Amino acid sequence: MQPHAGAAGPRRLLKRIRDLMAAGGSGQERLDQIVKFIAADMVAEVCSIYLVRGGNELELFATQGLNAEAVHKTRLAMGEGLIGDIAAHARPLALADAQSHPNFAYRPETGEEIYHSLMGVPILRGGRTLGVVAVQNRTFREYTEEETETLQTIAMVLAELVTGAGVAPGVGGQGRVTEALGPMRLEGVRLADGIAIGRAVLHQPRVTIRQIVAENVDAELRRLEEAVATMHTALDDMLARSGFVDGEQRDILETYRMFAEDHGWLGRINEAIRTGLTAEAAVQKVQEDTRARMSQIADPYLRERLADLEDLGNRLLQHLLGHGFRAEEMPDDAVIFARSMGPAELLDYDRDKLRAIVLEEGSPTSHVAIIAQALNLPMIGRVRDVLVKVDSGDAVVVDAQAAQVMLRPSEEVREAVGAAVQARVTRAAAYAALRELPAVTRDGTRISINMNAGLLMELDQLEASGADGIGLYRTEIPFMIRSEFPDVAAQTDLYRRILDRAGSRPVVFRTLDIGGDKHLPYLDDPRDENPAIGYRAIRLSLDRPVMLREQLRALLRAAAGRSLDVMFPMVAEIAEFEQARALLDLEIQRERNRGRPVPGALRVGTMLEVPALYWQLPLLCARADFISVGSNDLLQFLFASDRGNPQLADRYDALSPAALSFLGAIAEQCAAAGKPVMVCGDVASRPLEAMALVGLGFRGLSMPPAAIGPVKEMIRHVELGPLARYLRDLMRLPDHSVREKLRIYAQERGILA
Ligand code: PEP
Ligand code: MG
């Protein structure tokens, strides 16, 4: 039998359910009726509703077709069986042969052994699973996509019934008694460093949609149209306002604008209204669909785009329900909790009130993480099910360093963390006082302290941190937050603004370091099996000379009449450096031929990130104007140890005899050749490591702005002569690490606290 695919869609069914709701009766009576309606309408022998109880269990609440005695008896843990699977992953499942599925869990009391096919969808509300509604058939029935959609629409109404009418105490959505959950410590992934204490704010307000079923479809279509128009105006306003802000912000907003005009997305919302939903219910349904799709997509770029679409849906809901954009409820120590978040949404918040961000999803390279790093906001991602465990107003501690979030911590924990945060603030104030003082060692050596940057907005920190310049400008970062490759004019504009903002301070531009884990959505680069040692950076640029030449052209134009410092990433041999440099020479010639001005001074350097290049260092020094040691990559290649793998994070130490010897030899050779050398990897940003670097002979360091104060403080207390001698002794030891010895050395001499 091929059952009807719901030609009238769920409209008729929705109508019946609405009438039922209007007729009154207890929650249980209504559920009993609803399963009958659904089974009849969908031509299924079974329809069952399972609801979440006590946070972790699903209980059979109503059924048509399974044994009636099983109601309120059959229970499944979250994730157990097919129903548990649907609930845990918040995604629909349709199986012609359910019993052969590896997750099938047989419950004899239900009598379900005679049913072969199963289709179930989660009952969702505000990103939380309240339960599951499922139909079953005796035959091996192939459920269609439209049938799944119909059931999802019905699930929305059920969500309403469960949360609104009070089906049973402790069930589903009502009474989020998170206080009763007590303190909790949850683990995630560090997306931006820092520590914070504050109060939870749910990014996506739990909107209550009062009416799900439309009275008048045309009126709902009109409401949608109006809300879309007001949203456009609001986005345009934001774009116009962003005339005062940075280019990157505008790029992000323009991407939003593009989505807002996406007909596929709006089409789906319109379609959902035509099935009989109100405009807001239709938006919410498309939102839930997007989320379900998101959980099945592995491609991080696509996931990010779907997340952007979800943000837009939230905005549209706000417009439909006439809410403003929530600013008024913000406490002044807000820790934002969200499933995912788009960069524009983060920028929407008042930075002064933000303390930290916690996401259920997110990756270190996501746009929102890049923005959080630029704003110096601690951010943790991939904290599983955190939205179920937190409620607005809960006290929270975010320790991004340890990738942990503590919900409702005890008074003692709060006090201890509060003291640590306060100590940081006091230290930051003390460091700010160092801003005007030079970074000179006790024996009179001036160390150049620079900052790393990648976004225009980070340049605010240049003045504030007292950095000597920008030692590493990662040009790939602005490329990563765009939706298409910026042309020469756009790049020129960006680089010019950077130089303008930097004023007299030098900026070292590094050409695109893409490939590997830095994927550009619009660049069709093959995925590598070993990304870090794969087709990336200069390797890719030399194979695509147009891309590199355009970037160099933009840099030359931006720096016309000024100084330009440029360097190439991941150079493994002199030949690569020469080839890249030749392209730069071609571009200079091209500009001259066209009568355009070129930079008054040009310095061309290279990153030293691949150990092989070390063996050509004397020859390289004769050719390059400066060297910049990328210790993140250099050390990962030296130890053959993935820099991004948390299991290896503490395996090898930069403060080990091998690493120190290698770094020391680089400093020595550069000094012998009279070549400026800087370290711009993470080691430069940690005071103890930075102490070792200056002891080894490095006179230039570049680091994130927040590290500048502590490193400068260390520099002003260190004496290089004895330290250099001590390091030479340490290099001869067979130890795994000399970290402890160096720490004691630093503490005994008052170099570090
Ligand atoms: C490095 O490898 O140390 C470096 C500074 O480059 P990135 O971190 O951008 O790879
Ligand atoms: Mg690198």
C-alpha cells in the first residue's frame, strides 16, 4: 500500500488539532486524541508520543497502536533505541526496516515486533528536545520527505501543547529548575583565551509562540512580508551605521544581507505558512529544519553558513514578534550562551557588558571565534548540551584556559575566581602603566616588542598596548571571513587602512597562509590528508601566481610612498623565497611601467617555519631583509607533533634542550649575518619562554596584544649575560624539559613573580 503523501499537507490535521486544543480537556486526554488523529491521517498503524522526563529519560506518554499498558511504563534513556537516538540528536529518522537498525531497542511490553517501518521526529522547543513523536507501519514502508515534514509541523504544535498546557509535572519544558541541578563543571574546547565570571544570558531568547496554527493563511503571508521588509531596513541601517566601523564588520553584514534575500530560505518559510502555520511558527519550523540539517553536515564552512542562516531566522522572529534586539535585559557581566552564533550577532552586543561566550558548537577557526579573539573575550565551544543545563541569570565561571565552564559554582569557587579575575585586572592596570616605558633589559639591551594581528579592529590595541609595531599581520584572516575572494581594489583599501591606523609604526604583512586548516570557502583547494604539511601557504601561492601577484600589487599600492614590509609563509628552501620575490619584482616593475608610485622603502623577508630552511640560513640571510621565526609550525615540524592536537599539547616542550638549541642556533646565525630576526609564534607570548628567547639572542618578539604587558615586565627585569650562559648549560642536559629550572632561575632573580 502506498499511503497518501499528505496532498493537503498537514493543514487538515492541524485544523483538527487546533479544534481539539480549543475544546479543552486534560493534557493526557488531548495527547490520546492527537495520536489517533495522526495515525489516521498519516495512514499509520501506530502513532506514539514520548516525552522527556527528569532531563534524561523518555517516557511513552500516549500511543495509538502499541499496547496501552506500555503507556507511562516504557522508558528509554536519551540516546537509547531509535526514539532515544532521535531525541539525543534532535533529528528526524525514517526507516523502512527499523528492526535491522543497529540502534533498535526492543521493548516486549509495547508489542511493536510486528511493525517494520518507523518514522520519528523530535519535539523541539528553543533548541531543546522535549520528546519524540513517531509513527510505525507493519509494511516496510518508505516514508517520503513530505511526510517527515508533516510530522515535524505536527511536532511543533505538540511542543506548544507540552510546554503550554501542562501535560504532567516535571515533563518537557515547564519549570526549568536548573537551580536544583546544582553546581556543574562542563568541558569544551578553548576558542578564545581568558577567564571570566558573570551571569548567564541565553543568546536565543526562548521565544514563546502563542499561536501556531494560522487563522488566515494570506494574512500570515503578509505578516511575513512585512517582517522581512523591516528586517531589511534594520540590516541596512546597521550597514549604514557600519560606515563608522571597520571593513570586516561590513563584510559580515553584507553576507547577512545576501542571506536575507535568499529566496530558497524565504521560499521554505512561505511554504510552511501555506501548510497552515502562522508566520512565526513557520520561521521556527524552518529553523528547526536548518538545525537538523546542520547536525548532519561535516563541512565546517557549510555549517558556518547554516549557522548564519539560523541567526537571521532569529532576527526575523524578533521582528515578527515585535521584540527589539534584547539589549535592555543585559546584565553588565553577561556570559552569553548559544548553540552557535554568527559574528554579526556577537558584534551586536554591547562589548562593555560582555564577559565571555559559551557555545554548544563552534570551532577555533569559525568567524565568531576570530572576532572573540580580536575583542579579547574568553570563548569556549563544543560544550555538549550546555543549553539544557543553564538558565538565564545563573552564576557562571568561564575558564577558557582550561576549556571549562562552571555553572552555579559554589560561593568559594566564585570568590576564588573573582579574586583571580580581579588580580588580572590589577595586573592589566599595572601593565598599562608600562606602556610608555621602553622594553630594555637590566643590562641595557632594547628588545622590540610587537603585536600580531589579523583584523582591522585589532589595530585599536596597537596604541593601547604600546607595541613597537605589527610583527605579524596574518592576511589570510580577513580573507577567511569573506564570502568571496577580495579583488585588488578591496585588498588595497584594507591594507591602506591598516597602514593608516598603524601610522609611523611598521607593519609586517605576511602573504596568504591558506590551505591546511585555514580553508577559504571560495577557493577550491583539494583537502589534504596531512594539512599542516600539505598544499598550503607559499606552495599554493606559487602554483597560483595570479592570486599572490594580486595581493602583492595591492600591498604595493597601499604602501605607495611609504614603507612596506612583506614576508612569505612556510618557505622551505631558498628557491621558493627567490621565486616569490621575483613575483614581487615583477609587480614593482608593472607599477612603475604604469607610472604608479611604489613604496619608498621595501623590506622583503621570510618566515622560518620549516626546519629545512635552517640549513640554508647563511645563504638566505644574504638574500632576505629579515627573518621571522614561526615557532608554532617550526616546533611542530621539529618534533613531528601536531600543534592542534590536544593530546600532544604537553608532549614536547619548547623549553627543552633540543628546541632551545635549535632556536639558539637560528638566533646566532642571523646575528652573525647581521640580519634582523623576530619570533612571532606563540612562544614569544609567554613570559618564561620569551625570557629564554631573549637569552638565546632574539631581539624582536611579536605576540597577541594581551601578552605585551607581562612580557615587557619580564624584559625589564632580566639580565641577558648570565641568562645566556645558563641557557648554554641547560642545552647540554639530557632532560625532557628545562622549564622548571628556568622558572626557578627567573623567580630567584625576581624576573618573574
Ligand atoms: C607560526 O607558525 O608560528 C606562525 C606565527 O604562523 P601561524 O600561527 O599563522 O601558522
Ligand atoms: Mg605558521
